[in-house]
Amino acid sequence: MSSILTNNSAMVALQTLKSVNQNLAMTQSEISTGKSIATAKDNSAVWAISKVMESDVAGFKAISDSLNLGESTVAVARNASESITDLLTQMKGKIVAAQEDNVDRTKIQDDIVELRNQIGSVVSAAQFNGLNLVDGNTATADILSSLDRDSTGTVTSSSITVLGQDLSTGGYTASAAFTGTTGASGAGDVFGFSLDDGASDDVIIVPAGLGTVGTPAEAGAKIGLTIGDQKVSYTVTAADLATGNVVEDNVAAGLKSAIDALGLDVDVAFDGANTGTLNVTNNTGADLAITGTYQNAGSGGLGALASLDVSTDAGAAAALGSIETLIGTAIDASAAFGSAEGRIETQQSFISNLTDSLKSGIGAMVDANMEEASARLQALQTQQQLAVQALSIANQAPQTILQLFR
């Protein structure tokens, strides 16, 4: 039966054309985006999994940067400890030479002192981005190494812990820093530095009552002040500790001379009412930060360097025994840093391979098969042409009924 009200053929052809156009739009989207699942609408479950994995990839890129930073930090520390080992080996040669009676031990001692100073310079310079692993002030350094996701989706971070090594020749303890400005009247602020706590032969630093650092004075101890960006120091001598001397006043006098020599716009005066106290007046017209430090003689992992003295038979013999221990300390530090650096490199390689695997997994889930999409596009375009032709034929069918009424 033919009907001019209902054209079943046209409806079937129209639905077919809609389906072909929908599939064609999806295929064209795959080709243009390169993804078979570009949005959650395409496949919500797979899309959600891929997004979680993409977030992990971004996290591992940050971890890779952290490992690069950590490797550089450890490499600096390793190079420093190896350099210190070489310097100690040179020092051992000097000490061995001093075992002979027919040598100038004074000159050899001078060489040993220079090598000791060079070791101190290496320790001070062995920092990367402000972190120094060989000066004894850093116990451990944690380097972010991985993100771990469990079966419940909970993510935790893990780190590689690098142990700091103490290769310093003295331990520094910084006091509280403080600032002051010139007053409106033009009179400068006055900072009081007390180097005495009332006990006999105690050299401490009490800046303006903000705290106390220090230890009983000993020969070789170094007291330092940092004024702005300038540094001064005074090293306690055996003569300072001799009976009848006031070591605190000697330290104050040494620091005053050193500060005066800087040429800063500050006035330094003794406080006559208090033993070992300096008053520093700020006349610069600007904020002036001042910090005090105390370095214990003989402290630090290589603190025994301070006592090496080959000028006598007994001193040369003792130095020969001490230097072996010091070289062993430096070698152990180098080995520890080398092991840590190797572990970091291994983790870097693993993170790189893991990131590549995650990217491949994401691609397998959401990337479009371009060869298949190309073939499907050709087929759908042909189907679209045929569907349009079929719909055109179906739409013309009712016109044939008109001939029955002619």
C-alpha cells in the first residue's frame, strides 16, 4: 500500500543518513584530535583512567627535576670530599717528610697550615643552591624520588635520604641576627656585644640581649662578627689564656681593630662598665644587620687538623697517626656520596623508563588508529553519498502516486 502521509522508505533512509553522519563526525574528530577518546563523553571510564595516568606523568616530570637537582648537589659534595682526600694525601707527604731530623720542619708546618686552610675553603665552597653536605651543618637531605599509588588510589611520596658528612675543620654556631636604623635625631643605634657571661675565661656572644652562643675560650677558637656584608674575626691564642690576662677584653680589642680597619661608617667603643663588651654605633643611615659567630677549635669531622704540628719530634710522630684517621674520614665521605649519587642516577633512569611506559599506556587507551580512521573515513564518505541518494529516491516515491489521478 502506498501512502502520501507516511513514507517509510524515506524514514529508513533518513535514519541511515543520520547514523552515517554521526559516525563520520566521530571519525573526523579522531583524525583532527588524534584521539579516539578525547572527552569523557566518548568513554567515561577509559577517559578517567587516562587522566589519572596523565597526572602521574606530570608528577614524575617534577620528580625527574628533583632528582637532577639532588644529583647535582651530591656531585658537588662528592667532588669536594675527593678534593679534600687529595689535599690530605698531600699533607701526609709533608708529615712523612717531617719524620726526618735533617729537614726544616718550620717550613713544612707552614705548608701544612696552607693545605689546612685550603681544605677549609673547599668545605665552605661545596654548596649547591645553598645546601652544603660537607660542612657538618646538614645531617640529612631528602631528595624526592617517586610517587607511589596503591590499589585504593592513595598517593604517597618517597625520598632518597643522603647523609651529610662532616669534613669541616671547625663548627660554627650563629647567634641571632638583628638590624637597626639611624634615628630621626641623627644619633645612631647602638649595638652591644658582650663577650663575657661572668664566668672565668668564657667568651660568648650576646648581641643586644637576643641570645647567647659560645663556649669556654680555648686556643684556636675563632669569634666572628658580620656587619652588613663585611666580616671580621679574632682567633684566641694561648697568650690570651695566660694567667693574668682577661681573654674577653683581648677578644674585644681584636674585633675592634678589625672593625675599624673596614672603614665602615660605624663607631666602635669599649664599654668600660662591662668586661669584654663592645658598643657598635650605626651611622650609615640605613638598616645594618650584625651577626655573631663562634667557631670551636678542633671541632668538626676534620677538627684534628688544627692540632697538627710537626715542628717537634713528638708532634711529627703524633701527626703521622692523626693524618691516617683524617684521610679515612674523607675517603668514607667520598664513598658515601658516590653510593648516593649512583642510587640517584639509577632512580633517574627508572623514572624516565616508567614515564615512557605510562605515556605508551595512555596512548594505547586513547590515541586514534590513524590508518584505521583513514580507511573508515573513505567508507563513511561513500556511505554518506549512497544514503543521500537513497533518501532522494525515497522522497520522490510519493510523486508516482500522482500519475494514478491523471
